Amino acid sequence: MTTIGFIGLGHMGNPMVQNLLKAGYKVKVYDVSTAAIESLVASGAIPTNSLADVAKESDVLITMLQTGEQVSGVCLGQGGIFAHARRDTLFIDCSSIEITITRELHNEAKMQNIWMLDAPVSGGMVGANAATLTFMVGGEESVFTTAKPILEKMGKKIIYAGKDGSGQAAKICNNLILGISMIAVSEGFNLAEKLGLDKKKFFEISSNASGQCWAMTSYCPAPDVIDNVPSNNEYKAGFAAKMMLKDLHLAQHAAETVDVAIPLASEATEMYTLFVNQGNGDLDFSAIIKMLADECK
């Protein structure tokens, strides 16, 4: 039986581990939070006491962390997983982090005879719970082929993006579009309301016209228009505003490394910075419609 070591058991990592357990994998877990470990032990996961312990005893290692600094800390150094993983271990990083850090980790992994993939996800907590995440995967294609059956237990769409770092590149560019389009959709609904247009009628028209986009039809920021979206639940986070802001910062960092202008993303970053600084970081990112509505008054 394949043993998977999973590091990072937060809002995304927890349900991902749950789905691996349901698929019959032996999963060893590690997190700085003892409570996070214990919640999964109750579901059949095996606790470990250190990064070294989880690395030594796993065929596959998966990380789901928040920052590049955290991923580097977990991977590198005498206490990191690269120093203790067995030769030919498969390492999959599902975090969304700086593309420069990802490529550095790929290089270090190769020197340690570890097979690495960068595989950030889209789909939020809803997708993590339902095992319908989209994985965008970078690395050697032969390694991707090996990892795909495991990723399929946690996601619905498993897409090979290309060489080392390509998964991160895809995630960064995708969420750049998402952040901008959510602001555009929010502005459209706010203006429609002020012009006296019923929001459901506006949705019916725009979702069947050139304004159609994912932020409109699958994640509508206006409440009581479509089912099963955060706007219907007081904007409790499916994808927190602070995480959208993090991804927009990643896009700016990536653009700087290749000297590309992203003016709309820069404006979106400023708007989400203001929104988060107002104390809204834990609300869903679609809640920015509320800030935009207040600014229009």
C-alpha cells in the first residue's frame, strides 16, 4: 500500500486528506497544530511528531501550505523533508507560492533525487470537500503520469501544464483573471441596481450575453441570484479575500520577474488591499461587492 505523508492540515489540507483516506491510502499527517492532527487521526490518519518522521516513512509527500516561506522551511535544512526523504520519493506541492521559490525547490529536489511536482489547486474549500478540485501541474511529464491517480482522488480536473513551475504560472495567471473579473461583475451588479434593473433579470441577460464569465455564472457576488455561493451565506469564505490578495501579490511578483505590465491586476491588488485592511480578510473575496457599493454612495 502506498503511504502518503501530508503536511499542512488547514481548511484545504484537511478535506484533501479525508478524500485520500476514503480512497484507501495510508496517510501520515503533520502540522504545527496538534488539534489539526488529532481531527484527522479520528478519521484514520496516522500522526507523526516531526517533518523527519513523516518524510522517512512515506512514498509520497504532499504539502498544502500558505506561503513560499513555509514551503521552503518544510523542505529545506537539516530538519526538512528533503534531508530525510528516501531516494525517488514523489513530492507534490499543492500550495500557491512564488514561482521563483517553486523553481528553486525543483532544482534542490533533483539534487536530492526526489521527484517534484508543483500542483496548485482551484476550487476552494467546496472543491476540496467534494474532491472536485482542479490541479494545475508542473514538472516532468513522466512524474505527472505517476502522480495523476493520487491527484484524481482529490480532484476532478488534473491538467498537466508543462515544465517545472508551470503549475504555479497557471494558477497565478488564472487567479489574476479571477480577481479582476470579480470586481467587474460586482461593479456591473451595483450599477444595474442603481439604474433600477432587477438583479435576477440582469443575471439572466448578462449570463447569456458577452458579460458571461465564471464570476458571474458560478460565483455570483450578488446575493439570492444563484444557489450555493458565499453571497447567500453572509459571504462566509469559500475563498477568503486575504487569499485572493495573496494571489494578486504573487501575480505582481511574477510579472516583475519577466518585466510584464499588469495594470488591471495592480489596480485589483490595491482594491483588495483596502478591503482586507478594513477588516474583511476572512470574508469571501466576492464580498468586495459590498465595499464597491458603499464607495458608490
